[in-house]
Amino acid sequence: MNEFQLIRRYFDRPAPGAVLGVGDDAAILAPAPGMELVVTTDMLVEGRHFFAGTDPASLGHKTLAVNLSDVAAMGARARWATLAVALPAADEAWLAAFSRGFFSLADRHDVDLVGGDTTRGPLTLSVTLIGEVPAGQAIRRDGAVAGDDIWVSGELGGAALAVAARYGRAPDVGLDTLRNAARRLDWPEPRLQLGERLRGLASAALDVSDGLTGDLAHLCERSGVAAELWLSALPCAEALLALRSSAPALFAAGGDDYELCFTAPRAHRAAIEALPAELGLRLTRVGRVAAGEGVRLLDAPDGAPVLLTHTSYDHFR
Ligand SMILES: Nc1ncnc2c1ncn2[C@@H]1O[C@H](COP(=O)(O)OP(=O)(O)OP(=O)(O)O)[C@@H](O)[C@H]1O
Ligand SMILES: Cc1ncc(C[n+]2csc(CCOP(=O)(O)O)c2C)c(N)n1
Ligand SMILES: [Mg+2]
């Protein structure tokens, strides 16, 4: 199998939402009238973002999911993707599973793969995702205002627990709990439906990829505000509740969650509280925006400060 047979077999699929998809020097896309484009790129590198030997179907899923998560955080709809891969070898079983994982998530969200690049090299997977949002309505990081509530979707900490376990640094939580945590790490679910519903409700948003405290600090910086987070409010799986106080960094600073963190005015509380029933997704109020700068983690509202050894994942620290 040569390079072009590989592309045709595993990555060339019909792209009904594009003017022209895979096969030319570039794809041709036509945004719908009145829409703005949102564009994001996220890369996964073996040994850094995932462990050698990770199930290729989950890698196909996660490579796309981490990008969809950024589009969700903007309140946009995902439309088109390009995929750049460096592969150590043309392993057909690996490629078939990877492609299956990628396209089954793409199909669920009506995303067309319209191009990419394929080369031989250390396993590296990169997607560029293009989405659409009604002009002027994207949810940015710079809209939070003192007094806003801070919300988080889903649950935190499972993925970081799975990473810690693989490095032999996790507390003993039992096999079942660990299996659920590994699922959070390998099969993150991008919150696209939530992102679109938050347009007009959230004042600012981002996705939690590096760790809540550190990611929220980016939002605060862009908005020129401070934030207070409550450890006892951070949503986690029932089986991890005891760990939340004994290993707070897993929840407040552990990465790989791909949940959405957003701020919203108090006046939107009731509307937001109605979303979980509609979306089948937990939404939890985890803190408040204040005047000033920086993120403070307290054990509870008006409680004592919780000290963390780190606030998020950093590639160069
Ligand atoms: N090499 C680069 N050149 C230009 N811009 C970059 C580069 N790397 C990152 N950026 C930009 O810097 C900002 C922060 O990047 P980062 O990858 O940390 O995004 P994030 O959304 O905070 O995290 P994640 O990608 O894990 O969701 C983004 O606007 C991104 O587009
Ligand atoms: C093998 C292995 N070691 C460590 C981690 C943890 N990790 C790596 S990158 C990252 C942040 C998101 O990346 P980026 O900021 O590049 O989008 C996190 C939390 C992992 N997933 N796998
Ligand atoms: Mg992001």
C-alpha cells in the first residue's frame, strides 16, 4: 500500500457539506450567509498526549474530539476538518480502527473531512477544525464580568486519575473506578450541543483541556477579572468523592476532561438550571467571578484556601 492508496482507503470519504473535499491541492468550502468561521488546531503526540499502544479507535475519536471541544467552547457548530498524521508505518489494522473512530464521531456531528497531510514519522495526529457561528454570537473568553456565576459541565478528574494510574502515581481506587476513569481519558465527549445552547446565556467560555484552575485563569486574564472556585462543588463521579478532598489537584488542575467551563450572569441561572434535563448533561455552579485578577480555590463558598502544587498541565514546565 503506497501513500495515496492509504489516503484513498482510510481517509477519502464523501464530503457533502463541502464544494470540494479530499483529492485536490486544497479543499473548497462555502460558509453559509451570515455566518462567521471559527478555526482551531489541536495535535496529539505519542508519549505526551497518549500512551504508546493506545487503542487506535479511541485515538481517531480523541484526535477529532479535542478539536470539536474547542469549537463547542466558542458556541459554534462544527462543519469541516483537515487531518495531518505522521505514522511510523502503514499498519492496516491500526489505520482501519483509527479511521473508524474518527469517522464515527465525525458522522455524529455532521463534520466532513475535507483534506489533510500524511507522512512517515513518530506517531503524531493533528486536526484543524472549521466551524460556523452566527456573526457576532461566538462565546469568547473575554466577556466575564464580576458577579457572574462560574459553571462546569459533566464531571472532572476521571481522566487525570487515569493518567496518574498509568504513571503509577494514583491512589488505589479499585478496578471498576479505574476503568471508568480510563474511558474519560480515551473517549472524551465534546459538548457541542451545550456550546450552541449557551449562545446568549454565557458571558464567556472555554474547554477544560489543561486543568480547570489554569484554564479558568486564561479566561480571567482575557476578561480582566478574578475568579473564586469551590473544591466541594467540583462535579465528579460518585466513586471519586473521597478523592476530591484528599487529591484536589486531580479535579481542580487535572487535564484531559474536555468539559466546558463558562461564566454567566446570575439572571441566567434559571435558564441554565433547565439545560441538564434538556441535554442529559450535568451542569454545576462551581464558583463566582470577582473584581481583580487570578483564580482562588477555596474548599467551599466563603471557605478556606486550598493550596495546589500546580494549576494545570504545561508542556514546558
Ligand atoms: N504555534 C502557534 N502559533 C499561533 N498561535 C498559537 C500557536 N500555538 C497556540 N496558539 C494559539 O494560542 C492560544 C492558546 O493555545 P492553546 O493550544 O493553549 O489553546 P487552548 O484552547 O487553551 O488549549 P487546548 O488547545 O488544549 O484546548 C490559542 O488561541 C491558539 O490558537
Ligand atoms: C501519556 C500522557 N501523559 C500525560 C497526559 C496529560 N496531558 C498531556 S497533554 C495535556 C493537556 C492538553 O494538551 P494540549 O494543551 O497540548 O492541548 C494533558 C492533561 C496524557 N494525556 N498522556
Ligand atoms: Mg480550548
